Amino acid sequence: MMCKHFAALLLLAAASLSCKKQKVYDNPPAVLQVVNALEDGVSLYANASGIHPIPYSHALFIANKQFARMNFTGNIQPLALYGTKDTLPENKPVWARDLQLEESKLYSLFLFGEKSKPGHLLIQNNFPPFISGDSVTHVRFANMSNGQPVSINLKGNPAGSLLNNLAYKEVSAFTALNVDKSVSQYEFEFRDAATGALLGTFLAPFVNDYSLGSNVYLNMSWMLMLAGKPGGTGVNQLSIIKVDNR
């Protein structure tokens, strides 16, 4: 009888633990999207533990000119970002802060500039609402290249016709673009806002492609970010990166 009673208690304990594992959050977490626009090809590991070092081989990896998302709960959350080659106990983070993020809110954190003195921009995202029946996509623009203000237009349209002046460290509001079956692609041109010189282009193809069952742009919110150094080469050349927001 004792054995049977003990076995029953073990089963109850296992069921209790199983239920707890399924309950990940009491409230919707804050979602932080970290965008790595640092110069010199620096990639990052994220450390939200509040201690250093940790097993960085298992930490969230954020490649250069890429992005990654993290979930946080609680009012104050430590976050340290270490260069992938600088994770020894004596190494300092590239960037570290105690973040105050509201649960259920969506944020973007941009890291840019040189590793030795990085700049950052933290914004709360307010994405356009989903409206059934609207064949639109929402795109915004970010300038994380320490050079000149930029303008953006669609190819074939006047310079600045989408956005005439976007300063360094600035993120624009969202612009709605049509993505019904009449549109095959969009090509965006980033230009020097003062001279009109072309800095780079980004092609968004297959806008009206339904071969996978749905339009990949329909009711999506996304961003095009200019990063790199004016006149830079290699890892520092000017580039336009697509960042998916939703």
C-alpha cells in the first residue's frame, strides 16, 4: 500500500510540474527586437541574466546587419550585448543597460556606429492595425548610417516622393503601399537628401505572388534600414537591410 501511495504522489507531482511548464507567462511579455547595425562587421551575443560570464555558445546570437527578438517580463530588465569575440570574464559588453519595458508592448532597439562607442535608439512600436479587405503593406524607413540625411522614392518617381528627409538615427512613420495583383514588385531608392545622389536600392519582388497560398506582403509591417559608412567598403559599405516587424 505504501508503494502505491508513493507512486500516486509522484504522478500528482509530475502532473503539477507539467502544468507549470506550460504556463510560460502570467501576462503577455514585452517584445524587444534588437537590430544590429554596428560598423566593422561586429556580431553580438545577448545576455539578459544580469551576470557575466554565461555560456555564450547558448546565448541569443545577433549577426551583423541582422536582428533578433527577445521576450521580457517585469518592470526592469538588464540587457548586455557582448561582441562574439569578447566573452571572457574580463571583457566588457559593447552595450549594457537596465531596460524599463512595459509588458505587452513592442519595442525596437537599434545599435549603430563603432563598437568602441556605439550609439543606440530605443523606440516603442505602434504597428498599423489589420483591416480586413485592404490590399496594403506598411513599410517604414530607418537611417543608421552616420553621414547625410536621406530621401526615399520608388524607382521612376521623383526623389523624395516617399520621404524627403530622414536624419541620422531617425525612424520614419509607416507608409501604406498597394499590394494587390496589379503590382509585381517595388524598387526603393535611397538618395542623399541634399544632392539627390543615389546611395543604394532595394528590390521587393514577387509582391503579387500567391503561389504559396498567400501574399507575403499583405497586411505586413516591415522596415528598410540604411546602414554602413558613406564611402565604406567591405563590411562597412552602405547597404539597405529589410527588417520584418510583423
